[in-house]
Amino acid sequence: MDELSLRALLERATSPEPPLGQIVDKSLRAGRRLRRRRATGAAALSAAAVVVVSTVPALTSGAGHTSGAGHKASKQVPAAVAAPATKARTAYVATSHNTVVPINLAAKTVGAPIRVAEVVNDPFVIQAAASPNGRTVYEVGMPGGGPTTVTPIDTATNTAGPTITIGNAEPQDFAVAPNGKTAYLSAPEGLFRISTATNTASKAPDCSRYGCRAMAFSPSGQALYVINGGAKTVIVMQTANNRVVTGIKIPASSSGIPFNIGITPNGKTAYVVDGTFEAKPGENSVVPINLATNAALTPIKLSASGLADGLVIAPDGRTAYVLSSRAVTAIDTATNQAEATINLPQSAGYAYFMALTPDGKTLYVLTPRGVVPITTASGTVLPTIKVPKLCSSTPIAITPDGRTVYVGACITGTRTVEGHKLPAIVGGGVVPISTATNTAGRFINLGGEPVAITFAR
């Protein structure tokens, strides 16, 4: 977790709505890691998560024009291009017990945990991805604060292969190219390229202060767009030769921090979420980029307050959805205009993550009080789904067939921190939600706190 991620976590912690026991515990752990990293000059932080490219719908967050529960807005959803529905037999969940646990989706039975490099709960940063054919899951970790590693997992046998050593780098994002031949890891220390054929890593271009952050491939995979947070630019890199073509400057009229990037399925436009901590209405922006000219267009101001940092692009490419503290904003990609803000129920609290069904019809927003479904055609906010043992700061994921939403669940207890007993998460698992009935199923115990959820064939 870098400084920006920690600030986002602390903003959520100071909000009165989140489950403070969980958040305080995580904030203290993150703060200690940040202090240790500054003192030693090294990234003494562990992190891991898993995401399967092309076999999992995109997830993230949003904001817009007002509409309360039961009211209507013209459009809505989250941001990051949703993958097409494909067959998937297994969910893979990374946990705080340094494992990736497979779950049979049909039977909802748990397989043997797969041991991986050290995992630390950092749900605000994507730490892995997988091959488009779903045959390999790549897990990212930093064992004992040492060099970052990537562990490939064979999904046919559910066994971990030899680790790929990246070096001293604090992971921010991880993605596999559409052709599956290369993967990239972004970090403050730069961009790293992995050959999936040889499982070897090499250094790609550097970024400046705050370093390389969120990434997005063009649909063809020929270009990779990387946020350079400190310079407030989007780096455009040719994947064939790792050559930087240009840097696209975020307009000065957008005064936030670029957190997220997504590209429309037709490859014509990228959208960058430029969020501001504790933002007032109009202080968050989404910046469209014309990818034919590599030019940033006029920032789209959001009326929703609070930090905006989540993004999902609808499967048809017509709408981008941005998640803010308490709202989702829909953006019409034809006009680049913000549409109606969809306000979440006041009782739901601070929104953490969102996920869009593969058909684009329903958006699910994770909050401390439950999961809030939103009908995207009408903007209707449906009743909040109560989830047993809900772990609200854990990512939310929807199966590729769109039938089930998986959310993290936590077992709470106490942990002694610097001589003080504090509320803490001591275990966890996941809870499935039926999208047909919007009801939560039974808790599936995985032993450790869930860090990320993804799916593979």
C-alpha cells in the first residue's frame, strides 16, 4: 500500500459509517508498514490479490446527478471494461493466510489451499491477473518485505509454479495482455514486463514521483496506457517494443489525483478518474482521452462529494460509471456528459467497491452495511442486501455467467498492537449472493481474510 492508497484508506476510516474496528486495524498495519518503508528506504510491504483477465467482469466504483433509493436516473454503473461472459468453473480467493483458495462454483465446495508468497490485505490495489484462456492465475506478493514476486498457478492442477522475481518494487497494478504473451506490473519504482512463455521479468519504462499506477490495455493489446500519478500524465507505451510513444497530460483544470483508467471496447476513448480527497461537489473529475490523437479532452466535473476513485465501463461502451463516497455517476460516452447522480441509501455508509453484471443490467455496490443493487436502465436503487460477516473493505466480484456475486466475509476478534488490544479480523471467507433473488447465501469459510476474488475455467 503506497501513500495515496493509505490516504484513501484513512479517509474511509475517519468517516463515521465504516466498521471502525476493521478499518483501524488495517490502518495501523498500513501505517506501520509505511513508516518502516520510509525509515529503511525499501518497500517493506506485502501484498497480493488475483484477477483473471477475460474470465471475470470488470469491477470498481462511481458517482453522478441525484437520485435516492427508489428514484430513477437516466443511466449508471461502475468503471473498467467488463469482460464478456465466459464459462468458469472455479473462483480463486487470495487470503491473508498466504494462500489462494479455489472454490467449485457449481457445488460451492472449497479445494485445498494453494500456498503462495506472503499476502497482506490491500484491497485498494489490484495485485495480480491471469491468462486470457484462464489456464494460469498469477499471484503477486512481497515475502517478508523482500523482493516482489509473481507466482503462476496452474488452474488445471491448482498447483503453484516457480516464483518470478521482480525485485524491489511495491505493486500497484498487474495485468496480462489480451494475447496472453506478456504481463505487466506497475509500481512506484517503474513498470516491469513479464514473458509468460519463459516466466522471466525485465524492466520497462520508469515513472516519476508516486510512480506507475493503474494500467489499461487497448483492445488490440498493441498499446498500454499507464497512469503516472506524480506527473499527472498517462504514459502511452507500445507493447511490441516497450517504447513510450508519448505522455498525455491531465488538464490543469482537473486538480485531483489520477486513480483509475478504463478504455471503451471500441478502443476510441480512455477515461481517467481524477479524484480529490474529501471532495466537495465539482472537485472530482473524469478526464476523457481521444486515443486517435492522444489528446486529453475537457474534464467532466462530478457533482458527487467525497473521493472518486472507482471506474467501470459498460460492456456496450455507451456508459462509464464512477464510484464516489456515497454515489455512482453515469457518464454518457457519446457526449462525455455526466448524467444523473445515483445516491446510495444514507444508511448504507461509505461505498468501497462496485461490480457490474456481464449483461450490464445491474450494478452492485459494496458498503459497510451491505451490498446495494442498482438497476442500470432506470437508475433505481434496490433494497440493500444484508450479508453475514460482511467484510466491507474486500473487493466484490461477479461470476462470468452473471448469476452470483461473491463478497468477502470476516471473522472478528482482537489483536494486540503495541501493547493495546484492538478489534481485528482473525479469519474469513466469502458469501455468495444470487443475482436472481438478490439474497445472500451461506458463509464459506476459507480460514484467512479474503483479499481478492476472481474466476477461471
